[in-house]
Amino acid sequence: MRRREVLIGVMATVMSPSVRAQTATRKRIAFLSSGSAEGWAPLLPAFKMGLREAGYVEGDNFVLEYSWAGGNYDRLPELAAEVAQKKVDLIVAAGGGLAGRAAKNATSTIPIVLIVGDDPVRFGLVRDLARPGENVTGVTLFIDVLTPKRLEVASELIPNAALVLLANPQNPNAASEAARAQEAAQRRGRELRILQASTLAEVEAAVAGLSTQRGTVLMIGTDPFFFALNNILPRLASRHGVPTVYFQRQFALVGGLISYGATLTEEHRLAGVYAGRILSGEKAGDLPILQPSRFELVINLNTAKALGITIPPTLLARADEVIE
């Protein structure tokens, strides 16, 4: 036993200098998210692909350190402060403007790459989309601005349906999104009801409550917490027979009826490319905020059939993807 301990000690002595050198050369990236590891699992490969395109391979020349708020937005400032104290080489702030604001408040020196659905100028994260300045750049999806378009899709899906928007009151962006949706509904001569939910139990209760209200179409607000439920919300909606319009393709892929929005996988890949460029020496503030190049309308005909809904030909003709 003693001989084995000696051999292990010798091996550690021989290997430790190279291990220390390898670790020292690796860049450290902190991934700060308002969501959860489960919710972001489909998107992380795209982010790492972007880094690979920029010459960075995980475990080779960079390591990723995760900080998940799990939908508890109040934790973001504390998590961001902890990340900043570790003096990582770069912070990725994903899942809404609140994550970006927490990161920016925590450090003015560590480069920050945003992945947000909000307007970063309105949120005070950057001064200009073309030249962000300071230590911040990234990708914005502007998905909340598309809420009137999703209302249009909901209205076309079932013309006389009652319209409902599910919003998270913990997100400061929820109020402006609800206001846009109300304005769009009024222009169409429609009424829109707002339901609020910030926990899974509240989400379940809100969807279940619509099960007895036939002729209702639910729209899911653009919120990181709701995105983290991308495997749960479509099952809830199907179980209770509620036709639902989502803000991202991932929902439709796992059984959601209809989605309209930007492709989050592409935006995460672009964020990875930006992260690699910054690690290679470019300044974050010199890189323009990237915006979506296209939006996708995805329709799941299997779910439509299960709900007993006939998708209007006009919607089918505009669909970028139809799941059968």
C-alpha cells in the first residue's frame, strides 16, 4: 500500500507542472444565465460551436463555468458579483436584460457578451447598437417586439377566439410586452386578457384554468423562465386542450402547436463566435450588437390534429417549417 502511495506521489510530481501550465493557458468563460441548465441544454452546443469556429475548444484552450439563477431573477446580482470576483476572462450574460444588467453592474473591465431578447439600448446595457462602447457587446433577438405578430398568428388561427397572454411579473420587460400586445389587439378590435405566473405551480394553474374556456388561444410571453419550461409548457397545453402560440421554435419541436420568433440556436452560435474573437484580443465595445437575420413560423400539425384544430391554409402557406 505504501509503495502505491509513493508511486502516486511521484506521478503527481511529474505531471503537475504540465497540468498547471495547461490550466494557466486556458481562458475562463463564465456563463451567467437567468434560466436553468435543463432549459439551456439545447442551446449550449451552438454556443460552443461558435467558439470552435473562432479557434476555441472546450477543455483544450478554454473552460466554461456556469452560474444559473433558475428563474429566480433576484439571485442574478449576487451571482454576477461572484463571477466578477473570480476574474474570469469573459462573461456571457444570457436569458434577458436582467442578466446583462447584473453583469454590467458587477464589472466595468471584464468583457461581456449578451444573449438577450430585449432591446439592449432601452435596457441601458449599451449606448448604441452599432458601437456599443465600454465592455459590452452581444446578440439581441428583439423577440418581445414580435409579440404583436404572434397575436396576429393567434387571431388567424382561430378568428373568434378569446386571446390570452401569459406574462411573468418578475421580468420588468413584461409590462412593455403586455402593452404592445394590448395595442395590437385594440387595432384588430380584439380583447386581450393578461395572466401572470412566475412559478411552475402558477403556470400550471394558469393553463389548467383555460381548459374549460373553449375557443381560447394562449400566447406565451417572451421570458427566460418560460423558455426554461420548453419541455413542460407544450405538454401542459396539450393535456388541457389549450391552443398555444410560442416565441421560439424549440417549443414546436417538442409538441407546441405554433411558434414564431428568431432562431435561438443561431444567435447562440454567433455569441460564441464573438466570445472567441474577444478572447483573441478584440474589444467588446468595438463589436456591433448583432440582430436576427430571419424569423421562423413553425407549425406542428400532429398537435393541431390532437387538439382538433384545422390550420388555416394562409398560415400553412407562410410556415417556414411544418412538423407532421
